[in-house]
Amino acid sequence: MWSPFHHLLPLAASFVGDFQQTFNISRGGTTPLTSNQFAEFIPYTQFARAAYCASNKIAEWQCGGACRALPGFVPTLADGDGDDIQYFYVGFWPDQSAVVVAHQGTDPLHFMSVLTDLEVNFMIPDSSLFPNVPSDVQVHSGFANEHKKTAPKILAEVKRLMAEHSVTKVILTGHSLGGALAELDALFMKLNLPAGTTVRGVTFGTPRIGNAAWAAFFDSQISEFTRMNNKRDPVPTVPGRLLGFRHPDGEIHIEPNGNAVACPGADDDMDPPCSDRMVPNLLHSSILDHLGPYHGVFIGTIFCTP
């Protein structure tokens, strides 16, 4: 069956995929998550799921199951067209006294979103958005250009909400391309918000977005980052490491049995339960795993249900 994800095939040839410091894991192995630790990520999954819904639904927080799962959330900015500009939203989450930013991701039903993923050239991050970044840091040009379309508008709303609610915590989330944008947002916020702001990123099925210098600088700046990958999803393994791309730390991998493990920090193929070892090549992958389930939650436009 044809799918827009067939465009990932040229990248699959380069297949050869860490978790928050709070788990204190070492390079030598993985750490199983308890059921309670795993369940803590459900709200973030719902935020990422909601990002696929049309802006008018998000503005009223009437996006079906995802919105019902987060009844206290108050959206204040919902924008994008789901095509040239991904849907995104910003709002206040009273339960965590935090500002939340979520981005729509790549979906089989949104071909234009997939096209964004096809640009694999490196570029130096825009210094007006990412000040004082080391000169050897480079990022995926397609992701960076997509991020640039919305970054100033999102930052202004985040600053407004932080001042209005007197909070210092900002959460960035998204799935697939939305996860890539959330990863860029995490560092962008860290470099542009006041000192003392807590920045947390939680992404799902996120591709690599930068080189090794990007990953190292990101890790030095963002201590609270998690990228959750599901079973044999190929997306977290592209663009390939042989092309010079690297993930930052923070992988949690959902195993075929539905349990989750926190993976060591190196983005390599040394740990059997983690992405690079689980998906050594395209023949071992399943694009359906990209949609979930992430602790029972599927993410994508077709899951933005009434």
C-alpha cells in the first residue's frame, strides 16, 4: 500500500537510537520504568495528540478525547493551517503551573507535512533565534525553517502567559515532525526566556534534527528532556547517523510487550531494547508503530475524534 512515508526510503539506507537524569542510568544498560513512571507521560501524549486537531477546535478545547483527558487546560493561542504551517497551540496548564506549547506532526494524511521532512541539508541555527550557540552546531534545514515560521509568535505568547500567571515552567511537546519542532523549541525557549525558567521537553516518535554538536549542546542546556519511541517505529532512526545526525539524550523505548525502558545516553545501536537496535533497517520497522500506542494512546489526525 502506498504511503507518503515511502519518501523515507532513501534515508533508510543509513539506518544502523537515553532518558532523564532523574533515572541516573549508566552507559551499560537500560532501566525499566515502573507502571507509575510510565503513566506520568500520559498527559503529554494527550497534548501531542491534540496538536493534530484543527485550530478552531483547539481554541474552544473541543478536540475530542485528548481535550477531555485534560479538562483544566486553557488554550490561549491556536494557529496554523495543517499544511504550509503545522497546527500549534499555546496555553496554561494549572495542574502543573506551566505554560504548554504543542506542535502538530507528520501524518500519513498530511502530505505537505511529509515534504518538510525530506530536506536533509544541515544549516547553522539562526542566531536571532538561537543566540550564542557554538559555531559547530548544525541542524536539519527543513525542521529549522519550519520552526522559524512560528517561533517569534509562540515566544511572545509564552512570555505573556508566564507573566500573567507568575509561573516559571514551560513544557514543549509534539509527535513526529511536531516532536522535532518541540525539540527546537526547547532550546529556543532556554536561550530566550529569563534565567531560572524550567524548560521541559517531551516528544514522541521524533526524528534526529541535528549533528553531534547540536546533541551535545542541547544536553548541556536542557536537563529535562524525554523522547519516547514506540516499538519498531522507523522515524526516530532517520535521518541516519551515517549522515552526521545525532539525537540528544532522553530516550524511553516502548517494547513490543508494551513495557517501557529508559535508554542510556549514547545514540547508537548497542542497547537491544532501544530504537537503533530494534530497527536496524527498514525491513525490521513498522510505520504503524509511529502512530502508537504510547501507553494506550494513538497519535495522529485520524485520532482527533469527537
